[in-house]
Amino acid sequence: MEDYRTASKLIPQDGYLATIDLKEAYLLVPIHPRHRKYLRFQFETLENKLVTYEFTAMPYGLSVAPRVFTKIMREVISCLRSRGHDSVIYLDDTLCIGSNYHMCSTNVNDTLKLMKCLGFIINVDKSYLQPNQTCKFLGFIFNTTNLTISLPEEKRTSIIQLVQKFLRISHCTIREFAQLIGVLIAACPAVKYGWLYTKMLERQKFLALLKNNNYEKEIEIPKTISPDLNWWSSSALTTSNHMRNAGFKIEIYTDASQTGWGAVCSENRAHGWWSVSEREFHINYLELLAIFLGLKSLSCNESNCSTLLRVDNTTALSYVNRMGGIQFPHLNDITRRIWRWCEERNIVIYASYVNTKDNRADAESRIVNPDTEWELSDCAFHSIMSHFGQPEVDLFASRTNAKCPSFVSWKPDPEAMAVDAFTINWNNCYFYAFPPFSIILKCLRKIVDDKADGIFVFPFWPSQPWFPLLQRLMGTSPPACTPYPGCREALQQAFAQRGCPPEALVLMLASLSESTVKQYNVSYKLWWQFCNQHIINVFSPSLSFIMLFLTEQFNTGCSYGSLNSHRSALSLLFGSNLTTNDSVKRLLKGAYKLKPSVPKYIQTWDPQIVLNYLKEWFPNINLSLEKITKKLVTLLAICTGHRVQTLSLIKLENISFTSSGAKIVISDLIKTSVPGRDQPVLVLPFFTHNLNICPASTLKDYISFTDKKRLQNNGNLLLTFKHPHKPATTQTISRWIKQVLSESGIDVSVFGAHSTRHASTSAAFSAGASVDTIRKAAGWTSSSSAFARCYNRVLIDDGNFAKSVCLSSR
């Protein structure tokens, strides 16, 4: 059915319009005599007699009457359009359109002639037969001069009166409230941003019906909708809307991921990361937030224009184009913030779908947070403010870590007062600056040039060329206490002080694994605190202070193993081997005697308990992906004796099958990998007489099972069994193994996933496997005190270890 939208698209700039209204149009459509019996009704006369009547013409109250009349009039309008006339017809109302006065006048005359010829009666009082550039049609005023659509004066007045009535009262029925919403929605085509201020009202009606399920129930009008009603009261008198979009001035691509957001407009790009609280939101909310941040970053200087948004999320697209929704309040809230920001600048936005692979902002949203994104803890910052006062602007910040209401960002940021701190004058404000260490000298020069005053956060780093300048600016000697810079930075400073060239620092730090860095980081934090407390040099202390530090740690509850870890960390920091120092050795020996180490597992569980449980999970082809995954990882852990880390590194390309079993080469570095030592090879034999727990068969079935579920370029063997089937991490594999142990009856409050290593090797030794086979299969080094020294060359494993564990009870 044609309506105001059809007219808006047909009306030309500076064109002329006229309207023709038909009088009693339905009654001119006769009803076939055989069908009149279906349109009968009875009427009681004054004499209390029931008289039966029937319609001979189409009545107004009939539900199908509008549809039937529209089909009839479509043939009429087709005749006019075939003559080249632009017309829009809605039931008995016709809009005649012409590019100029003469064309519109001809259209009117031809339409009147045809209507009269067909027997229709023209309602002259309601028709506007004189062509004009302003015309009322379907309750709206169409203006061809500026191509706007507005409300008639009487409708504006009635809306204001109705809104003010609801602002005065506190209760009404749901039906009355729904009528208010209906009136406002009917006016929205002629009220710019009108749809935005109906969503909260619709939400209240939705909740009221959900609770009462009765339109006649009375409800309390919430105060939360008062701002929206006030907006309608103030806007209804003056507002209008454009008939159609004149063209988009700018085009912005936006995208969101779980780590951050991105936006691209032409050659301009912007991106950022989510705060801790924002990461908890659903991706639909983050997509809308990315749109908001993208607009604020790349369209902040625009006004009085239209903007095209390219997004790859259909929910975000729908909420933007509909100016909100009623089902999800948090999505409506962020959409409301977007549109109100646009309203302040008289911007109209439209969202269009773009495929993810064609979304130019996709890469921006996945940029990893760089190491330059640092910030002081709130506690430390408040401590600084208590001494130096409240700064006015944060010169090096982003939306998620700014310490002041006003801040300057490195790259375009939606809430930054400026971009690039070096382009503004620092003398105009009391600043706070915590810059990347690489630009400290540049910052100091800027402070000198601008004669600026503020709070400057820097590391205590006497070896740097800017350190003397910083001392002169401060007018004081360097502080005795040095803040802890972090494990890698601490070691970098230590290596540099020992004469290591800067070019070699990267290689030296690369020798440390992430687990070692995390372990040593704890020791160095404690050491820095100790040194600051006793005011000593962190890199060259005396032996007495080292022993005092270890003693204090022991007295605070540190175990013998933790003291050993502290000793190793300090040895690396100082460049001296504390393990050979007699005094330190004597101290640790005393710690061991006073607090001897207790092994985590005094006894272990029997693998046959778990294997008997897994026997029931057969045949493999009938198992779910979850069960065959858990079965495989448990069998791999038991049959190889390796750590979970090793299992997570298995690659499909490194698996080969022979008639006797499967061979798996671990190509990635593991915990025991060192230069000169061959990488481990896992051997899984076929158990032809016990296929229920055959690790090689399970491995083969699992590969076949997951073949079609693997993403492109995903070479890891183990996948998560839930979509999108990503590579399983060590934590996930450990959780699977622990679940199987628990279901088998193993006490998982005592034994974890790593206990499979103890259980399998113990079972293999009890079953008669040689120490060399156990040591080689489980990946123990030659320096292990639990096993004899092994040869320099790796032994060829014939599968004896797995057979000893799995077939020991047969």
C-alpha cells in the first residue's frame, strides 16, 4: 500500500502538488446480489421488532474493505500513470505531482476527468485542486521548496496538549498510555529524531502488559519518561523532517572485537581497547559502543550532514536504524547516547551491512594493546595528588586509562581534548605526564621550552642521558628509593650495568621463558621492597644483606623450595652464582632442616581405575566430540607420561601412522628443551586385543572425527569441542583430564591433571618397564635425581612404556 514514504521519494525539488479527495468512495462500490446475505445485520425498532438489513454497497466497517478498494483504485491509477502522471493514492486520497505548475495542473485535470467518468464524487471541501509547493497529504505538510515534511498546526497543538496532560497526571490505564504512544509514533515521520523519544515509552508499555496482560489495568507513569515527554512538548511546535537523504557526506567503517574497537573513515583511522568493565559486555553492545566511539573520533567536527556507517553486526545495524529497541535496555541506552550525540550536531546516521572480510575497521579492532599503554595504579596516583595537588590534564593517556577529566591522546581518541601532546602548549595548564620511557628526553625538552609546571612520572634510571637534566629540573638529588620496574626491565638494567651491549640485551632476555619471568618477578618485587626499606643498591648488595633478605622471607613463611627460587633469581640479577656460596648453602640447609619439603603426592592412584572407566567409552565412532576428546587427552597423558604442555603442542603435520602404531614428534620447545637435546617423540602402539583403550586407534578416530570441524590454518591436534573449535589450551586440557579422573572415582581434591605423570610412570615401573624407557618416554632429563644417567642419543621407543601402563593387568 502506498503511503507518505512513496510520496517522499516521488516529489521533485521545487515541484508542485495537489490533492483530490473522494466523497463516500466505499459506497460507490456495489455488492453482488448473491453476496449481500453476508453483510446483513439486525436493528431493533421502537416497537421492539427486529428488522433485518443488508448492505448493497461496500460498508466502511468491513475489515477487507480497504484492501478491496485499494485493488480497485490500482487499476484507476495505472491508467493515469500510463499517461506519464506522477500520482500517489492511499484509499480515497490522491496526490497529484508535477515538476512544474503546468504539469501538476494537467495531472489534476486528467485525474478529475477520469474519476468523474468512473462515477466517483469529488469532495471539493477536502481537496486542494490548485497546484502549490506546499500541500497537505495524509496528515502531513509536504514542502517541495526545501523537501521537508512537517505536521499541520492543529496536530502540533493536539500533541502538545496530550503530552502535557500526561506530564500532569501520575496514573493512567495501559490503553490510554498506548494511545499516547500511537499518536507520537504517527507523528514521527515529520519529527526529526522522534523515533528516539518513543522507545522508553514503548518499553514501559511492554513491561506493563507483561505484568498485567490487560489494557484496562491502571499503571503509574514513571518519572524516567518525563525527559522524553518534555522533549516532545518543546519540539512539536517547530520540528520538521527531510523527505529523503540528500547524500552521505562521510562514510565510517566500525568494528568491535573482544579486545578493542576500530574505525576507519577514508584515510583516517582510530582504535582503542576496552576497559576491564567493558570487556564484560556482550559483543552486540561492544559493536554499538564501537560505532559511538568511531563517530566521536572521526566525525567530531562534522554537523548538519548525513553519515553512512558500515557495520558487520546485524543487531547493531537494526538498533541504529530503528533508533533503539525495547527488548534489551542496555542496547537501547547506548543507541540513545549515539543518537543524542548526533542530535546535538544535527547529524543523521544510517547503518549499512558490510561483510566482515570487507570491513576495513576489522584489523583496527584487533590491534593488541602495546606495552606503551601503561598507567599508575589509582592508589599510587591518589598518593601523588595528596602531595602535589590535582592536575588539570593528562598529557599521555587514552579513554580507558586517563587520570584526569581532560586528556591528550597519542592517536585519535573519542574523548580526548587533543591529539599528540607535543602539538600543544604545556604552559597553559598544570599537567600530569607518564610518558613512554623512550620519549622522556623529548618530554623534558618540551617542559623546558614551554616553561611548563606539572607532575612528571619517570623511572629512576641514572644511566640514561636525560637523568642529569631531570635532576636539574627537579632541583634535588635523586631519591634513595627506586620503584620496581618489572622483571624484564630489572634484568635489562642489571645486564647493562655488567657491560652487556644494548644490541645483545634482546637475545639475553629471550633466553628466559615466560614461566621463569613470572616466577622471578615475585622474587624481584620482594627484593626491591627490601632494598628500598634498607636503602641499599639493588644490583650490588653485600652478602650480609642477601642472607638477611632470605632469612626474612623464611621467617614470613617461605618454604625451602621458594627460598631456592629466590636464590636463583638473585643469582641471575647479580651475575654471581649464589648456589656455590658456602654461607648461602649453609643457610638453605638450615631452612630445610627446620622446615623440610613435603612432596605433593606421597602416594598415587592406579591408572587401571581410569582405564577401566574409559573402556566403557567405545566404540569411538559412536562417541560425542566431547567424550572422544576427553578420552584421547586422558589416554595421551597416561600412555606418554608427558606434561599437559606437551599434549597442547601436538601438531597434525607431526603425526605419522604405521602398522604398529602412531609416532608424534614434538617440534615446539617444551619445559625440558635445551640446546643440544633432541625433541621428544611420543610413540603410541596399536592394542589390537584391547581396542577399547587403544591410544593409537583413539587418536586416529579423533583426527577423522574433527577433520571437517577444523578452521583453516589450524594445525593443532586438540580442539575445543564447542564451536568455533579453537586450539585447546593447557588449562582446558587439564580441566578435561581432571573431569575424567573425577568421573572415574579419583579424589581430584588431592590429585590434579599433572598426577597422571606420577601415576603412569609408577605403574610402568611396577609392571617391569626399564628405567631408561620410563625416563625417555616421560621426558626426564639426564640430571634428574630420580633416574640414572642416560645416553647422549635419544633411545628408539618401541612402545614399551604405553604397553606397560595400559596392559599391565592383562
